[in-house]
Amino acid sequence: MRNSQNTSKSIGAKASIGILITAAALMLLISGIQQYSARKQIRSDLERNAEMELVLKSLGVKHSLEDVELALRNRRWEFEQVLPYPDSLFAVTRRVVEQNPNFDGCCIAMVPDYYPEKGRLFEPYTLRRCDVINTYQLGSDAHDYSKNKYFINSVENDTSFWSEPYPDEDNPNVTLITYTFPVYDASGCVAGIVGVDLESEWLGKMLNARHMFPSSYHILISGEGKLICGPKEKGNSHQLAEETLNMINDSSLHREPSSSGYAMLLSFTDNEDNSEGNVFYSSPENIKPWRIAVVNYDDEVFEPLIRMRWRNLLLTLTGLLILAFIIHRSAKSISNLQRANMEKEHIESELNIARKIQMDMLPKPESETKSDDVDICGSLVPAKMVGGDLYDYFVRDEKLYFCIGDVSGKGVPAALVMGVVHTLFRSVSAHESRPDRIMGTLNENVSQGNESNMFITFFIGVLDLPTGKLRYCNAGHDRPFVIGKETNVLPAKANLPLGVVENMVYVAQETDLVPGDMLFLFTDGLTEAKNIKHQLFGIQRLTNYLQECDKKIAPNTLINKVTEQVDLFVKDAEQSDDLTLLAVQYTPAMKELIFDETLTISNKISEITRLNAFVKSSAQTIGIEATLANKIKLAVEEAVTNIIDYAYPDGVEGTVTIAIEADANAVRFVITDTGAEFDPTSVTKADTTLGIDDRPIGGLGIFLVRNLMDSINYERIDGKNVLRLEKIYDS
Amino acid sequence: MNTIITETDGKYIVSLEGELDTAHAIEVEEAMKPLHDVNGKDITIDCSQLEYIASSGLRILLGLLKSAKANGNKVVLKSLNDEIKDVFKMTGFIDLFNIE
């Protein structure tokens, strides 16, 4: 029990774990697919947003540059007007710086030898340093701007342009860019080049004013691949900007065009803090040759995804917990169910045994009757495993004792009562041949202490086989049918069932059966058999069937046919009550007599001598061998002595008639007397095992008769005692 | 039916001859009555001539056995024929009596 429970528990646990693992794997798979597609979506959103960002920022840069360019273009005439007065140029440069807070410095580098009086190199220059504005002449041999490539380029190409970024000489942390444009004299020749210095930070501020993600930043790269500006607000932002620049410039790194082709995309892993990110950069037409780049970090880009992942994980875990709980509960109820099943099986197996015991209690035709004079068949189909119906029969002293009964209720309680009644019937009828007395004894036993108020309808019949006399007693049971020349209900008084009233007086009734007559007994399981429509089989249907059936039908055939009828009627409906049928047919054998003599003696002991002589000579005539003849003589002598002793009180005179008849293999003695009713068959058997001190003198007579003869039968007929003894002999 | 009682060497020997049926039981019982009152003498019942015994005969023998036992005497049955032995077996008398 314990083992099997453990096994079932571990099987349950294994199954639960299996289900949980499967569910977890499924959930993980689903969440993985979800993550994958969400990641793809975020990535494509990012690309689109980044491209948009690059366009917007490049427009911003362009506007900022144009602001500067416009401001200076408007100043060009000022420069050109004061060209004839070289010293006025100082004031112009100073004004430019003063009026544009963004400007760090402004210079005009004149074409060499433009003012002979000022030397070869003349460059008025105004510089803002910590809000202090100084103006001085910068050109000298030490600062030979004429060799500067921007100067040369501007003069030669007669064009304005933005320089590459360069560190401020005074403050290397500051990156400057310079915008230069040519100034023309009256003849339209280039007189000098005006340059305005700006801290590139001015562009950087605009560029990084707003970001896609908190850690994102933008950088601006010059045509030569130098960093113009980047984020300023972060501590290591310059370093970050430099690193980004290096990545973009490092042609060995893998990059790919974005899906629209507008930008290039470069993914990276920062070795220092293991952060991953990507760089989108492009070279928009309006700020060429500059390039603009935006850097985003994956942890921020995919932050919603990570949040979603955690949420999913939480949901998955919650789901699994709920699932585990459900599995645990159902495993528990399954194991409860298993236990209940096992208990049920246990009870069922016990009920099976009980059923077998009950069925074994039923009489077996071959072992119980041992008589050719009667043919019996019984059938009991309990509605449950065990039932409260019973039938029994046996032959004792040439009498068939049979009964049928129905204990109120069904199942085990009814079966227990049935077992008791069955045993009582057997033990009482072992020494009592009157059905009313048997019934009375049963009633007393059942009534006493009948606290559960069970009652039993019961019918007892005692059929005298030599004469066909049937004595019966009914206790509230369905009346049996007699199937003979006519088929009728046996006119049995109802009486009260057993167990209802203590000291109830039961009355026996009697009738004579003729050879071939059959009694059909049944319980209400037959008449109250229900079909699916709850209709009853009914007494009328039974009566009709029995009246129409073949009168020469054998008991077992009748039982089978009636059972068949019930099955046909009930069909698929569940059997509601025990169904018990019993058929008893009186079939006495007609034997040809080879000897038939009668002796009548008076009730005197001295007549025994005559009797013995008669028995001895008859036996000789019949041809019974001497030893057996002696035994028979002894038996008859004992039987007659008993009658003389007990049937006739002292002084009463009477006769005893001994008829001897014999057929080919049996001799019968029919001893009739007119004395008081005396049934020697109900005398308790003598105990032959007692010692001398306990042994009563006498009581051996009937014992000897029983032992010496094959059968003994008593019947009170027409006020006479009729005792029959039979002995089988080898002719 | 004859009942012959002889006394030899301080023992009684009873010879039963013929058929001891119920009709003869009274006379045999009467003949054996003196044996109920003997003291210190064992009784041997010779059954070699006994052809038949009914329960009334068995009763006489049982009565004799009981009184002999009360007096401290022994009762021995001798030479039972097979049929009578069968009756003794059937009734359990075979265990009560000392049978030679």
C-alpha cells in the first residue's frame, strides 16, 4: 500500500515536472519569438528615426553656418569701403567681434604688399579672450599667413569656405573653425581675405541640444575626417566623440548602409564597460563635405525590449507557478481518486468473495436432492454484488424441504440477514418437518433483537416424496404458481413476514401434488423488474406466460425461459432488485413391484417375534442375502418397537401394520399405526461417542434404523402415523 | 433364546444362545438380574451362540456393565459374530465394552 502510494506520488511528481518543463519551454519560445520580432521592429524604427535625426541636425548645422555667413557677407562692404584706409580695418574687425558674441576672433589678411607702407604682411586682428577684446596687427615674418593654405586657396579660388577644425593656440581644449571670404578692391581684384574664428562648440551645442536617447550624442566631422564638434555636457564626451570619429575613420571596421541608403550604420562594443551601440553617419548634401553622426547605445535603444523581457519573465514565472499549483492540486485529487479506486477495488474484491460465499450457499441440484422423485432448478441474480434473496432446498427422510425468501433492502445488510436466515432454515429443518413450526422458529430468531427492523418475506414448502403431499407455510411472500393440468396460484395465506411480530403463529397449509406438477416460486425482483420506461414486468405478464407455456416443461428450461422474458422486457435498464426463481417439479418414479405383503400385529412386544419371522421370510422370498436381511430385520424391529413404546400410552390397544413392497433394487417397509402422532424422524440423534457414565440406557432404536436403512420417511396421513423405511439391495 | 449362567474360578460366565430380540429381552433381563448384585467377581458373556441382538439387548448389556462397574467388577464380551460386532461398532458400544 505504502509502496504503491509512493510510486504513484513519484509518477505524479514526474508528470507534473514534465508538464511544467514543457510549459516553460513553450513560454520561453513564444517570448523568444516575441523578443526577436520586437527587436527587429525597434531596429528598423531606430534606423528611420536616426536618419530623420541626421537630416534635421544637418539642417540645423546648415542654418547655423548660414547665419554666420550672412552676418559676414553683410559686413563685406564695410571692409571694402575702408580699404583705402588701412588703419580703419582694425576698427572693422573689432566691430565684427563686438557685434557677434559667437565670434572668437576676426581678421583681414591683406594680399602681400597690398599696403606698401605697412610692409609685406598686414593683418589687422581682433581677438576675444575671456570677454576682453584686443585688436592688433598679426602679420609678421613669424606669422606668415601668405603661406597658409586657406589664404592661398581663398585668393586663388576667389571663394569663401569653412576651414578644417584646429585647436586654439592658447587653449588646446578649444577647437576652432574659421570662415573665410575674399574682399575686393574697387578694381574688383582680391584685396584680402577676411576670416572669422568660431569655437566649434557653438555648433556642438546646437547639435546636442536634444537627443533620441539620454546617452545618445551627435558629432560633426570635417571633410578631412577631423572632429569639429561633439557633445559637451558629459564628462568624457570628448573622448567618446574621438572614439566615434576613430571608428568612422577606421575603414577596417564593418559598416553597412541603412535600409534607405541615406546613412551608414556601424555597430560597436565598448570594451571598457561592455556597452554596445551603433553609429549612424551620413554626409548630407547641404553641409558637404562635412559628415554628421549620431551614436546610440543598445541598452537605451532596446530598453523597452528589456523591460518587456522582464515583464514576460515575470508573467511566465507567475503562469508556471499557477500551473504548478493547478497540477499539484489535480495530482492530489488524482492520487485521492487512485486511493478511492483502490479502496473501491478492495471492497469490490471482498464483495466478490462475499458473492461467491453467498452463491456457494445455494444448493447444488445434484448434491442436495439425491432423489429421482423431484426435479429442481433455482436461479439467483443479485442486483448488487451480494443480495438479500435466497432460496434453498434439500431432501431429508424422503421429504423435500425448500424455501424462497426476500430480505427487505439490498446489498450487504440484506445479504447478512439472508445468511442468518439461510443457516437457521437449515438447522431448524434438520429436525423439524412441519413448515409452520420451522417458520415460527425462524420468526422468533429473526424478531429477537431486530433493531434494524429488517424483515423477510419467506415461503417454506415440505414435499413428501412418497405421497406427493405438499405442506407449506407462507410469511408474506409472493404466492407461487402450480403448473399442472391447470396453471394456478397456490392458495397460500399471506401471513406476516418474518421479523415483524414476535410470537406470531404461522399456519401450515397443504395440498397434494400429482406426478408432473411443478411449483414455480419467485421473488418480487421478477414482478417488479423495470424497463427503461419504469414499467413493471408485473404479475399479469408472468401469469400469461406461465399459462401459455408448455405444461411438460422441465424446471431448468422454465427458469431459463422466464429469465429470457425478463431480459427481453428490461433490456438496457439497470437491474433494480435481486431476481430469484425456483422451480420444483414432482417426478416420482413408477416402479414395478415384485413383492407386496402385509402383516398386522397388535401393539405388544411379544408380537415382535411374528414380525421378525415375517421380515425374515419376506427377505428370503425377495432374494435379499442373509447378512443384509438381518440388518433390515433389526431396523424394522427397532422401528416397530419404537412405535409400540411411544405411540401407544400404557394400556391402549391398537395395531401396527407392516407392508413390505419391493421392486428390482429396493425394498420398502410402510409401517402404519393408529397411535398418537409420533414422528421418529424428528428425534434427536443419539450420541454414540459418549462414555459409559453419560450413556443413557435406550435412545438407540431410531439411531439404528437410520444407520441400517437407506431412507426413513414419516408422514401423518388421515390420523395415522405412516413410517417408510427403504433399503437398496443387489438383486 | 437361552441364558445360561455358570460360575467357574470365581468368575461368572453367561452364555447367550439364539436371537436376543425385543420380545426376548424381558426374559434375558430377568435371567441376568442376579449378576447385578455380585461382588468381586468378573463376568464373561459368551456370545458364540448369539445370532442376533436388538437395541433392547444392548440395553441389558449396558445395564449390566454399569452395575458391574459400580461394584468394581469387569465385564468381558467373548466371541461376537461379525453382524453383532457391526451393531456394536455402529452404536459405539465397541468402545464401552471389553471385547475378546
